[in-house]
Amino acid sequence: GGHAKRHSHSTMSALLRMAARWYQEGTAKELRKYGLLYQDILNEFHPDVQVALSRLSPEELSNRNKRLKRAADLSVKHSELSPEAQAKIDVWRKYLPLERAQEERLERASYKHIP
């Protein structure tokens, strides 16, 4: 019966991949309506996000704040960006130096364990 088990596992992972894709597409669609990037909605209280935000150029920080303000305005007005404007938005574009912030935090954590 090992074969059946392997088969159900691959079916399950295929379903999970499909669900993940639907979730991503749904998320992207919602973000585009408001002109937001995925990284705009990350938890600002997370230490890595705080560090990454502190390292943005003034221009990138200003762009981010404009996106957030525009999104809030659109939301209040129950409106959304025009389809043309939405089409130009790459919601998955990364602008926060998160990987670096995370590496540094993990390095600091590992130093604490050195006697």
C-alpha cells in the first residue's frame, strides 16, 4: 500500500501549490486595486521590517508613504485604481532590504550564545 500513500501525498502537494497560487493571485489582485506592493503591507512592528524601513532611501520611503496614503484614500472612497494604472504595478517587487536585516539579527542572536 506504499504506492497509494505516495500518490495521495503528490495530490496533496499539487493542491497546496494550487491553493498557494490562488492565494497569491487573489492577494496581488487586491493589492493592485489600491496600488500597493506586497512589502507595503508587511508588519511594521517586526524588527526586520523596522530595520529595513530605516535603511530605505528618502525617495523609496517617500514612494512607499505615497502608496500607503493613496491606498487609504481609495479605500475610504470605496474606489480603486484604473485598470491601466493597476496593470503597471508589480506587486511582488522587493524594495525592502529584508534579507540583510534578517541575517544581521540572526548573527546577533548567535553571538549571544558565545561564552
